[in-house]
Amino acid sequence: MSDAAKAPRERPLSPHLQVWRWHITMATSIAHRATGVALYVGALIAAAWAVCLASGPDAYAAFKAVMGSPIGLLVMFGLTVSFFYHLANGIRHLVWDAGHGYDLKSANASAVFVFAFTAAATLAIWLIAAMTGAI
């Protein structure tokens, strides 16, 4: 057997991000996965909240201090964005599951709507929280 026959063959590369032209529906797909991961982190934070609440006033005060810090508020803002994005895009997927909205114009329009809803709902919640003294 020759050395050429023993050498590994070059395999074609599968198309990936550097090959495809970015478009809004591609961005929504990637963002849906990312927000899903962020919501798992949010579930861990909710579990930590419950543990601190059950552990007594000192533990709960420490939790509130961490979550009320600038970094904690930034994390909570990110979780709010993730929640509303994942909600809106999940509804979009339900519409697709019903067999509607597959044409390019509808898919692009619904993607824009998902981003607009996410921004509006997140800002509304944070404005209400600020007006009521919650933050």
C-alpha cells in the first residue's frame, strides 16, 4: 500500500456561518437557542432565590443585595429580554406548526415583530418597575 493511500482524505466542509449570508430568520433561530440557555440560568437564579428565602432573613438579604447590584440588575434585564423574546418566538413557531407564515415575506415580518415585541415588552416592564419603586 502506498503512502498516498494511507494519507487521510480531505473531506468537504459542511456549510456554516462563514458560508451563509446572514438574514433575519437566521438571527432569530440563533437567538431562540441563546435565550433558551439564558432561561435555564434564570431557573437556577430562581432556585437560589427560593433557597435563600427558606434559609432565613440574612441569606435572603444577601441574595437581594446581589440581585440589586448593577451586575444583578443587568442579569435581570437580560433575563427579561430572554423571557419576552423566547415567548414571542415560541408563539411564532406555534403559528408555523399550524402551517402558516412560511413564505419569505411573512417569515421576515414575523421576525421583525418578535424583535419589536421583545423591546417594547422589556422596556414596559422595566419602566413599570422603576415607576413603582421595585428597582
